[in-house]
Amino acid sequence: MSGAFVLAMEQRLAKNAVVIGAGIGGLACAAALAMRGIAVTLVEQADEITEVGAGLQISPNGLAVLRALGLAEPLRRQGAIRAEAVVMQDYRQGRTVARLDLNRLADRDYLFVHRADLIGLLARAARHQNVSVEMGRRAVRVTPGTLPGVAFADGGTLRSELIVCADGIHSVGRSAVWQGPEPAFTGQVAWRALVPARTDAAPVATVTMGPGRHVVSYPLRGRSLTNIVAVQERDAWADEGWSHGDDPENLRAAFADFGGPVCDLLDQVQDVGLWGLFRHPVAESWEKQGVALLGDAAHPTLPFLAQGANLALEDAWVLAALAASGELAEGYTRTRRARVVRAIDEASANARRYHLRDGAARQAAHLALSLGSRVAPGLMLKRFEWLYGHDVTATHPL
């Protein structure tokens, strides 16, 4: 065995890869790997690549990856909306508490995107890069090793120099890389819905904050739809996942004391999904003997900072760059984990800020937000520079 071959094996300089899961992270990773000359097979348990209708907020850090994949402009042509602000309101009558001016991001756009539109573009990008796609294949076991493998419910197996587990919160590969404590219910549930919107709807994300609850809404697809995510603290838990339907009357009852414009939105809801929010520990290690975790498989993220998709896009780009350079084992966890933990901690802090139950504490917090918004609006946005200003395509160029 030549010294060069031994060195390549030690560095795990990947020439081929299997990616499990055709969600945002998996598709982006497959395309990014293929762009670097790695032969990729993408496997997905569903019979076709589809996505439920729902909204996403793509912040500048995630958009940088989409731009590098050649998808930023196609996404705009499909109706992505450039966001101008995040507006925080009090629940009683919808009084504006504070406004985070996203125009201050200068040339770094923040977009409202329909998830299905992004999935479709990522799927086309992967196929354009000659990614081989195998549908209807459910992975049941992942085995790290010198040549790691994945076994499927149909009895088949695949082996590859790199296996990427981008298969979500119930990842079959997570336990093969890192075994940690079980997830715990946060005491929060979330409803998700889409309703028709006025074509003159403002391009802002509105956060309506109340005791133990909040509602986020923003326009989609050229302002033809409004995306709604409503979160409630409660003892009764719900299953994890987006596919559980619920009665819209339960949603309206949970927010019956909310006033202002949010009432009209909730009154329009006809179909709604409900899911329980669980806190999963961030994996201590994201790679083991040629098996790597990506997105929710490594770090399920609560939806209070709108970073789930953005962090998965970052993971995808960094993973591909490190795999192509032979630095995945040494650099992947070290490069990504601290940043992701910080984002998840900030999301949890947002939930606490939104849900203040004590009237005096809520009034004081809202006053501080209002003053900051009016007196030093640039400082409010500067708090997120560590998040939005980070560009993984610059730190890990092609």
C-alpha cells in the first residue's frame, strides 16, 4: 500500500458520498459535495421529493450558501420576498413595541421563502450537479468504519467513503456517531398555518407577544400568502413533527385574548398543523469514521430565531468543503458546534422574552425594547452581527 494512499485514507479525502435525506440540508449538501467533484448518491425514504407548504426566513448567513449554489436569483424569481423589518407587538391590541430595521443589513438580504419553492430549487441544483437520486429507500442502520455503510428496509446496502445523515430529528445515524440523553418536552407546542394575504401586505415579520404565547406572521410568494407560526406554553404535550393536524378552533381558543391584526389572521385559518417542541442535546461529536451528521440530525433547533434552515445550509457547505479537503474528522465539529450552540441558546432566550407572564416584568421589557428601537436602532441589529454577518462560503471557498 503506497504512502500516498495511506495518507489519503487517514485524511478521509472523500471521492464519493451517500447523503441520507432530501430535505434542505441534505439537498444542499449533495449539491455542494458534487460541486467539489465528489460523486454523490442521495437517498430518500419518500417516493418523491416534496415538501409541506410552510414558510422559512432565510437570513443573510443562509442566503450566502444559496448564492454560492447559484440559487439566490432563481429563488427571488419564484416569489421570495425581501424582508424590511421584524416588528414586535403587544398582544392586547397589536401595539408596536419595537421595530428591527433589516434594511440596515445593507447588501445582505433577508428573505421570506416558501419551503416548497426552496426544496424544488435545491433538488434541481443537485440533479444539475449529476447527483444520483434514489427515492423510496428508507435507511434503517448506519455503520461507521473504514468504508462506512447504510442498510435499507428493502434489504439493500450502500457503502461509501462518506455517509452524511441529513435525516432530521429522528436520524438513524445520530446514535452511530454520538449517543446522548433522550429529548425532553419543552412545555411548548406550535401551530403552523398558511392563509391568503393582501397583495399590499407589508414585507415584515410580525411577532405578537403575550403571556406564555406568541404568534409570528409574514408574507410569502409575492405576498399572496401569510405564514403563521403560533407557540403556546402548556402542560399537555403533542407529538414531535410537522405532520400532525389539529382543529383550528383549538388554535383560536389558545389565543382568544389576543387583539389587533393577529385576530383576523387566526380567524382565516382553515387547516393547521400542530407539533410539540422538544429540546434535543446538541451532539458532542458530529463525525465518526466517515459518518457525519447535518442539520437536525446533529442539532434540532427550536423555532425562536428562525435559524433551523440557515444553520443546515451552513452545515452543508462546511461539511462539503472539509470532506473535499480531507479535514472533516478534525474540523467539522470544531468549526460548527460552538456557533450552533450559541444560536440555540439565543433562540431559547427569545422564547423567554416573548412569553413574559408577569405584567410588570413584561411592561419593563417592552419599554426597554421600545427605547432601544427608537434611540439606537442600529445597536439592536448589531446584536445579531455574529449570526447574520457570518459567511461560510468566504471562510470555506470553492
